[in-house]
Amino acid sequence: MKVHPSKAIADTVKLLKGNSSKWINSHQMVPAKFEWQRGYGAFSVSESMSESVKRYIENQEEHHRRQTFQDEYLAFRKKHHVKFDPRYVFDDEHVA
């Protein structure tokens, strides 16, 4: 998704999580109440890499048969020296 540089990522994620939770719950897409976890990860990609990223996403299901999302995510953060608060990585607590 594209986010204008003047928009805060946190505000965009808040809107995305709130609106998607309401939609999923109002359409009863899951058997229990749907809630997002508290944390999130957001990474920017240059326009020149957008096609490569698109292909990766299209093949993500196949890729995750060999490496879990959790393992890939943690390796990505380590490789690129991305600091994070471990309290919010794959937590089991949710927000509406």
C-alpha cells in the first residue's frame, strides 16, 4: 500500500486495523470476535523494487511452506539491524 510521506504510519495502521476489524466482525468472517495484536511492523520499499515485492507477495504462501513467517520476519529485522520492542513481537494480546 502507498502512504503519503506527510502521513504518520501509526495513524495509517490505526485506521487500517480499526476499519478492518469492524468489517470482519460485521460480516462474521471468523467464528469468534476478530482482534488485531497490539504491535505491527512497517517497512518502506523504493518504487524501483515494487515489482519484485509484488512477486514475492504473490508467492508468499509457497515461500512460507519452507520458512515460517515468524522466522523470516525475525531474520529480516536482524539482517537489516531493525530495532524492536520484543514485548510487541508476535504477542498473544489483542486489541479491537
